[in-house]
Amino acid sequence: MILSDRTIKELIDKGVLKVDPFEKSQVQCSSLDLRLGGEFARYRETELIDVREGVHRVDRVDVNEYIDIQPKEFLLATTVEYIKLPSHITAFVEGRSSLGRLGLFIENAGWVDAGFEGQITLELYNANSVPIRLYVGMRVCQLVFAELDKIPENVYSGKYKGQRGVTPSRIELDGDL
């Protein structure tokens, strides 16, 4: 079941769902808007990314006002908000339609597991043929919350729990490689 604005506000008021910082204006009828933070990362040019070795070739960029994403450029960003989901709530990350209509793809693998806490690292891709300027603090994506039918046996405790700021891939920590 997708949570309504009333339920989202109730869970935040009770401290069950944590969003810091939080402003009531962020709550939409069935989602919570998140804002763009000022920390970004660009992958350095390389011939190959080997998933077993991990990715350590990123250039971090901190901005106070805005960043321009060039055509066909991919970069990582973070949200202003630090969230903490309880063990019975999961969330989907969705880009804002107004930005998608400009050619900006916003993703974070699309899913936030129950029990996750941290800032959300976003993957941004400019599919347009012109640069897109984004401003720190603007609404960039939204979380759509859903209640699980039962508390899971294994609440999220993975490699991104507690992340702050832009967090590049940690795929090298996967046990199946």
C-alpha cells in the first residue's frame, strides 16, 4: 500500500519515519520531495571499470549555488535530507517529471529498502543535447513510501547504510564476485 500525505506526516511526527531536515511543504499527496545537496562526484575517464576492483577514480565537486550537467554526462549527487526508514516501510525514488521533461534522468537504482538510513545518492544523466543547470536546494526527486505486509526477516543492513554525502559504488564488496 502506497502511503498518503496524512500517513507520511503522522509517521514523521511520531518519529517512526525520520527526515532531517524536514519541512512540511515537502510532503505531496502521496510522496515526499527531496532536495539536491551540494556534493557531486564525476567518474574519471578510464578505459575500463572492473567491478571486482571497485571504483576509486572519482572527482568530488562541492558547489554552493549550482552545477551544470553537460550533454550525455553522468554524475553522482546527494540529497540534502538524511532519512531513516523503519523496518516496515520501503520507498521508491522517483525523479521529478518537470526535470525528466528536460532530459534529466534521476535514479538511485530506484529502491530504498526497509531499515535503510542515510542520505540518498542519486545518479544523474543528461540525455539532452544542451547543458542543464541544477541549483543546490531545489526539489530534485521524491520518495514514494509503501508499507510491507510483514516486517522482513532481514531488515537492510547493507554497505550503504548510514551513508552521508555522495557515495560511489561499493560493488567490489559483493560476495558473489
